[in-house]
Amino acid sequence: MNSRLIRNTVVASGIAAAAVIAIGFATAQLGMAVAFSIGLLVGSANGLLVQRSLALGVGFTALSLVRLLLLTGLGLGIGLLIGLSQVWLVIGGIAVAQLVLAGFAVREALTG
């Protein structure tokens, strides 16, 4: 996993988070927008975690499970701190960030 892929994911997730905050502000749903944006930003860190886990040289499958459990636990914890009704938005933001990462990875693989 290269640095450009990680940078693109973080930048795209950051721009999406800012857009969600703006939309939330405009629609008076700022709490929901903040929860989703936090999820986007937490989820965008997954690429960096993948890069670090590959450098360890340990089995990728086992570390993937631990990494995803860590991100999910972090999302649940942050969501509970914000409010129980916001947990699904934080987890949803993490999921969308994973889709962004996967999209950039596919683009990278297709373009070489």
C-alpha cells in the first residue's frame, strides 16, 4: 500500500467530512453530521494501519481482523460518548471511509 493511496483516502474523507458538516449545519442536523464526519476521519486511518501491519510481516488475515475490531471498537466508543442514537452514524462514516479506500485501491490497481 503506497503513501499516495493513503493520502488520497485521507484527503477525500476529510473533504467529505467537511461537506457533511456544512450540510448538517444548513439542515440543523449538526450533531448527526459531526458523528458521521468523525466516523469518516476515523475510518480514513485504516489505510495507515494496513501499511503499518504489512511492515510487521505477520499474517495479514489475523492483523486485518484485529485492525477492523479496533476501528469498530473505537467507532462504538466515540459514538457512545456522543450519544447512543449517534453510534450508527459513526460506524456508517467508518464504513464509507473503507469504501473510499477500496475505490482508490481499485483505481490504483487498474492504472498500475
